[in-house]
Amino acid sequence: MPRKKKEEEEEKKDDVAEVKEVEDDTLPLLLSLSDMMLPPEDPKPKIRKVALFGDVKEDKSAEIVYTMHAFKDSGRIEQLKDPKDPDSEILESYEPFEFIVSSYGGSAVDMFAIYDTMRLIKEDCEIHTIGLGKVMSAAVLLLAAGTKGQRKVGANCRLMIHGVISGQQGHLDDLENEMEESKWMQKQYIKALAVESNMTEKYIRNLMKRRLNVYIDAKEAVELGIADSII
């Protein structure tokens, strides 16, 4: 190989090595600058979905109640009443929550903690409920408690209504006291379910007098006003 050509090839190799060295030094700087150019994270993430899978119990209730309270304001939308007039009244609305329910039921007191939270949130914000798989006992009220017109149930979902079950043991006086508490809880459940559905309190009481688990399919759930549409 001629000396001149060999020298030219060696010079090219040196140039390539020099460019690579510059790239290796520049890349970390570019990455750090790109991080600086990213927009800051939203301090209020828009969490608008909650779910109940499994039994209604304290930890599940706490999670749902806290999420609805903590993230209600993250969905707040402010807009001018007249978009063309910057001085017009500011109207406030909220993006809805989506609440998925799939539960065999559980604790009545924890059910009421979720239910009362839903009632409070619904004063400003719609709650769209979706019943999937199984919606039974306490879960029936939670499905029905969604915003009317926005309650859906799966075509193959099974729903079930029964009376409040008391599993207390102990002295007779304690049992009588707990029986009164169970009666009060059932009365409140019947009253709330009647408000949230097309059923009357009398109709629900008659269902419970059978002392059986009363199973309902998706079509019947819509007819009874527990849900509004089938998916």
C-alpha cells in the first residue's frame, strides 16, 4: 500500500475516534438537558377510577373512601360561562369517578362508610358504577348508589339480595342487644336501597322475609332500578 494512502486512512480512523469521544462526552449532557426540559409532574394526578373486588371490609372501605375524598378536586374543571367574555362568570364542574364493583358483600358498617361517601361526592361529581361478575348483599347498594343513568351491569353478572346476617355469640343480654343493632342496620339498608332503586321498602322487606338468598340477573337488575343498562 502506498505510504500516502496509508497515512490518509490512519487520519480517518483518528477523526472517527475523536468524534466518538465527543459523542460519549456529550450524550450525558444532552440527556440531563432533556430531563430539565420535561414539563413538571402534575401535583394533582387525575385518579378517577376506584374498584371493589372481594369482600366489603375495613381496609377496602378505607381505600375507596380515602381515594374519593383525596382525588375529588383533581377532576375539577373551571370554564367561563361565556368563552368569548374573559370577565364572565366562572363555572365549576367535575370529571366523574368510575367505580367498579365485584363483590360477594361483607360488613354492613363498612358498606355504609362507602355509601355515605358516595352520597357526599355525588353532590358535585357524578359516580359511574359498573357491576361485574358478582354483586351481592352489601355490594348491591353500592352499585345502585351510582349516578342514575350511569349505572351499568355486566350481561353475565349475578346479583343477590338477602337480610342482614348477625353472627354474634355471647350472653343472652348481649345477643338481644346485637339483635336490635342488626334490625336497625337492616332497616337502614332497606331504606337506602329503596331510595337508590325502583323498589319500595315493602317490596324489599318481602324479599328478605323469605330468609333466602334472592338471586337476580342483569335484566332484572335494570327492571328493579339497581342498574340502568347492560354491558
